[in-house]
Amino acid sequence: MVRLWLIVVVAAVAFTVYAVIDCATMPRARVRSLSRGVWVLLVIVLPVLGAVLWYVLGRAPATEPGGGSGYRGPEDDPDFLGGPHGPERHRTDKDQDDETLRDLEQQFRERDRDRDRRPDDDGRADR
């Protein structure tokens, strides 16, 4: 029974500390009902109840400036995808590998040409 109470007390303290930190670092625009200082004091004076009240009544949900809500990933951002004209084709690993292979082949061809043009030890060219 003592273990259970110890676990409950540790969980309550952790929840209260988390709520105090969350309340203290919350931007002013997202604090509802009371001022931030009053909320911090309320969470400290009424540990678990104050934290629950903070999350239910004091913390405003995050919203986007345009009125939408929630996180918008880069795949939903038209600027990231290339603007209003549709998605810009991004280079894939295969495209990059193909380009690297072409560059290497070109370098090998140039080396072969240079080697073929170079005279042998006896002063003659190979071809």
C-alpha cells in the first residue's frame, strides 16, 4: 500500500511541476481567463486540481494565424512544393546516381583519350 501511495505522490508532483513549467512558458496570447502569474500561483497552491484547471480552462488551443488549426507539414505547404503551378520535381537518389555515373563515365573517357594521345616510351603515339 505504501508503494501505491508513493507512486501516486510522485505522479502528482511530476504533473504539477509540468503544469507550472507549461503555464510559466506559455505565450501570453494562449493564456485564458486569468493572468499567467495567477495561474502559476493557482497550480502551486492547489497542486493537482490547479494543474487540471490550467489544462481545461486556462490554456487556449494552438491555432494557425490563418484561422486553421493543427500542424501543417511541408507536403501541405504550396511554397515548399513549388508554388501555385504544382509540385516542382525534386531530384531523387536515382537521378543523382545517374548523374554521378555519367560524370564518372565522362572522366574515364577523357583519361582514355589522354592516354591514347600520349606517346609511348619510344616516342610513338599508340594510334
